[in-house]
Amino acid sequence: MPRLDSNERLIIGLTLAIKVGVLVLGVIAWQLVHGSNAPQFPALDLWDRWDAPHYTDIIVYGYQREDLRDLTNSYGYRQVYPGDLDLYIVFYPLFPWLGWAVNALIHAPVLSAFIVAGVASLFVGPLLYRLVRHEEDPDVALRSAWFLLIFPTAYFLHIGYTEALFMALVIGSFLAARTDRWWLAGLLGGLAALTRINGLVLLLALPVEAATQFYMQAPSERRFRWRWLAIGLVGVGFAIYLGVNYVIYGTPFQFMHVQQSHWFKSLAPPWDSINSALTWFGDPEPDSVLMYGFMELLFVAIGAVGTVVAAFRFRPSWFAWMAGNLVLFVSTSFLLSTPRYALTLFPLFVALALPSWRTWVLVALSALSIAGFIYFASRFATGSWAF
């Protein structure tokens, strides 16, 4: 691997500084919201909320059928609620499997999840910087990494969620493909598809990248390259996940049943999800209007604008990644967590970086993004919904 240049070292330093800042922010927000008599929790436990406990439960107990429930190997960890084990199959396995490996050494599941996410987060910014360097000048690449690190939902890079691992794998896959290392691109893509459902969008984006490289060659040099078949490893990653479903439940599509029966989510036309968000504007609770209505639609709009920019300004494979993910986000029975999902739209940060050579634009966009980061992260740490 090439040595880190000064900008990449700076990005890693910023990542570490933000990571510390997130933990400090959580403690401060908890004290401010709950007062001096607030129950005291370890700093990491403030972030073990919403989906995070599901991942830590899988780290400890693995995937199990509820009727074969076995919680003996807990190392003193909390026991899961009855029925929860059957729900965990919707959470893709690579992140908790890595957490299990760490937990086998330290017997601290929450910390294990943080370690996996923390290590992965150190790769995300530098990988984006290297990828953008192939298309833009170093200053644009550096600003792209900056906007990624301060995106309003970028605190998910630093807690027990899959975002850091997934983004490191996806951007690494794009970078490997861009530099003609297709077996590595396929391997990383397969691991991404073993981490999140939208890793499958690489089955669209990577062939587009291969086609772009094909047509950029002189006509006399254009030929099929067998190494492009490595793109199929993305499907292998997803097939492993289907295999986990089959081994435990006897059907490879158990996760779809759980999504529909417990979370009431299923594939649907995009207008259904948009309409679901619009209905929240009639809710009497202002917080519901803000978080379930306005913010969901706002980040869909941000993703749509970024997709249009990608169509005209960036490599076709970047556009394919943006468009494929955006369609996936909205093709559901109701919108939920779009602001978090938008964090994976890495060309969006390049789009923000391009006009930010003007100081006032850089300052304005940075201030707005950091304010959103602090607000959403504070909500999450204090127990309120924040995607």
C-alpha cells in the first residue's frame, strides 16, 4: 500500500479528533438534557441505542431461532427479550461477525462493536481522498473527505453501526476498480454486500465502471477482460447472507418476512414512501413532523440533487451508485433513516467540495453541516430518535 501523504495523515487525525468529540458530546448532551441527577452510564453505552443493541446481541449470541433459544454464552451480558432472536436475521452478518472475533478476546460486546467501527472509520476518509484524487485535484479530494467527516449523520461512523465498515468497503471497491484491480474490487464489494443490502448496488456500479474503462480505450485496444468477472463476487457476498437465512430458518428469504411482519417494511413504488413522509406533516407533535417528515424528505432531495450533479459531472459509475441507492432508499412502504443512508452517497461530498474553493462557501457549508452533526448526535446520545 502506498505511503500516506500529508493530507491523508491530516484526514486520519481529523477522524480521531471527531471520534473523541463525539464521545465528549454525548456525555455533555446527556448531562444537559437530564440534569445533575441524571443516571450515570459509561460513555460508550450512551451510543448503544436503536439498532446498535441488535448488533451487540448478535455479537454475543449469534443468529438463533427463538424456539432453539440458547443464551448461555453471555459473559454476563444482558439477555435479549423473548422474540428478539428471530428479528436479528434482518441485520447483515459481517459487522457482528467481526465484533464477535474482537469480543472473543476482550469480552466486552459494546466496546467490540466500537473497535470494529473505529478501525474501519480510519480508512473511510483516506480512501475517499485517494479515489477523488484520480478525478480532481488534491484540494478537492481533501475537502471531499472533510465534508464526509462532518456530514450531519457522520457520527454513525464512530459508534456501533455498520456505516464505517460499509463505506470503507464500498469506497475501497470503487478505488480498486478505478485502478484496474478487479479481483480486489470484487472481494471488497462482496464483503460490502455481506454488510448492507445496498452493497448490491455495486452490481450496477462496477459493470458501469468496467464499461467506462472499455470505451475510454482506443478502438483497436478494446477487448473483454476476464478479470471483470470478479464483479460477480458481490453476488457471492449476498448469497452468503441468504445462506445464513436458509441454515437457521430453512428459507433464504426469512429476512424479507421479518422486515414486513415486524417493521412493516416492504418493496413499494417510490411515491408510497414519499406519501408516507408527507402524512407526518399532519401529526400534532412537532418533533415527529421534523424528524419523520421534514428531515426524511430533505435528505431525499439532497440525494436527488447530488444524483443529478453526478450524472453531469462525475464518472458514470458514481452516478450509477447514487441513482441505484436513491431508488433503493425510496422504494419502500415508508421512509425511515434516509439521513443516515445518505451518508453512503460518497459522490455527494465531492459535489459539496467543488464549489468550496471559495472561502465563504466552505465556511457556510461547514457550519451548516457541523450544526446538523451536533444536533443529531446529541439527540441520539440522549435517547431521542436520530435515524
